[in-house]
Amino acid sequence: MSATIHRIGHKNASGAEPSLEPMIALVTGDMNHVNSVILDRMQSQIPLIPELAGHLIAGGGKRMRPMLTLASARLLDYPGTRHHRLAAAVEFIHTATLLHDDVVDGSDMRRGKRTANLIWGNPASVLVGDFLFSRSFELMVEDGSLKVLKILSNASAVIAEGEVNQLTAARRVDLDEERYLDIIGAKTAALFAAACRIAAVVAERSEAEEAALDAYGRNLGIAFQLVDDAIDYVSDTGTMGKDAGDDFREGKMTLPVILAYARGNDADRAFWKEAVLGRSNSDADFARAIELVRSSRAVDDTLARARHYGQRAIDALGMFPASAAKDAMIEAVEFAVARAY
């Protein structure tokens, strides 16, 4: 067991900025197998299905969730291959939720490209998302583990609950931080947690190790989403892979807005009410929103919370011995938090 304490915010051993490269290098060989499974299982006799699915799957995403399954398996020195198909199942779940999300949100950009719903329409995007969900469950069943099936199917249900919770909270200026954290814990963190936990199941490790990997993934997922919500107000389209201000124009009560609203004066709150209701969403309004979240330190405090959850993710790995996999997983947390700087 390692006694090393790693504090978030430190540069890596070489002094460079944190990066996903160590994790990518760690799992490259395994990821090639995962990609083969993904390409094989997204095929269909209906040409539109692989065409639309491929638009998003090959769209330049980091594939962080399947990488977490692979890295967690490396952390545990798992020698088998079951995790390849399960990592593909994780990616299919994620891709399906993205297709559905873009329809619900009416998004035009995803990873710097036009969204599938903008190109092929909402019905096709929803149905191909359903196809990918089905493929993910085929892969789970083929694995043969009821425990794995329970973990991933539960995560799928929790994600859907989180999306519905977010939908019912849309354009509600009275949304509080507790409910917001419930939403992102479901819609984002649940799949991060499951992606890590299933590696412990296939490696036949203890419940304590399962729980540790679950905690790592869950806290990383929350930190990841907090940073995503913050950079809507501090970054540009090229950095984000979506249009700057999308969350603002969609009336989403993300944590920067929740904090800025709570800290604002009467005029500020009146502005936020109009903005969240979609009545003040011009470029000039977005510029004012940026000023308000910055002057109220709402972005700074959102990122501080992200660092807190990032530290919790790193601390969850404390029971595992030092290894290249552990170092890569720690640096992945550092990278997730540092994206906004």
C-alpha cells in the first residue's frame, strides 16, 4: 500500500501541465481492441445507423469513460480481455446519451462539429441512440456476469433519471446547489463510477477495491462536470468543442449561475430571471452574464469545488500500490480540473 499523499494542483513528475497522455499511452493496446468492438457492433444493414453513429463516435472525443475501465483494469493487474467489450459497452451508453441530450437541448455543436440531430433530424438521432443502448446491453449479456449487468444497467437508469431531473429543473431560477449536484451526480458521475467499478468485478477483487474505484470515478465525474459548466463562461468554442454560452442560452441553471444569482443584487437577480426564462440571451446579455459570474467569484468557487471533488477522487486511490496506472489515473484527475485554466 502506498503512503504517498498527492495534493491536487501539483504539476506532474516532469513539471509539465497535466495531461491525458499518460493514460492514453497506458491503454493504447487495449483501446485498439475496444475500437474494433465498437466498429463491429455499430454496424447494421440499415446504412443510416452506422453513418449517424459514426459521426459522433469518430468525432474526436477523448473516450475518457472506456479509458477509465481499461486503466482501472491495469491498476488491478487484470490479465484477461473481458474489459474490452465492457469498455465498448460503456462508450455506447455514453454515445447514446449524447445523441439524446443533443435532441433535448437542441444543440447545434458537439466536439466542434455539427450535431447529428442538426444533420439527420431528431427522430433519427433518438432511434440510433436507442440502437446503441441496445448494443451496449448485448455486450453486457455476452460478458455473462450478473453483477456487471447490474452495475451498468443501474448506471443507465440513473443517467436517465438525471436527465429527466435536469429537464424538470430547466429554466428554474430557484434551483439550489444540492439539487444541481444530484443532477450531475446522476447524469455524468454515475457512468464514470460504473466504468471504473466493473474493472474490479472482472478482476475478481474485493468489495473494498470495488468501492474505491467507484468513489474515484464518481468524484472525478463530478469534478469533470463542474469544470465543464464553469468553462461555458470562461472559454471559447475551440477549447470547449461546443458553442460558448450554450448553457446560458439554453437557460441551464449550472453552478456558476446558481452562485451568481444567490450573490447578486436585485438588478442582477432580475437579469438572471429573464436570462433563464430565455428572454435575455443575446450576445450582449451573455457578456453581462460572464461579468456577473466573474465579479461574484461564482466561477472561481465552482472550480474550487471541482478541485475538492478531484482531491476526493485521488484520495480514493490511496489503497492501491504505486504503479504507472495509478500515476496515470491521478494525472487524469489533474487534467480534468486544469482544463479551465
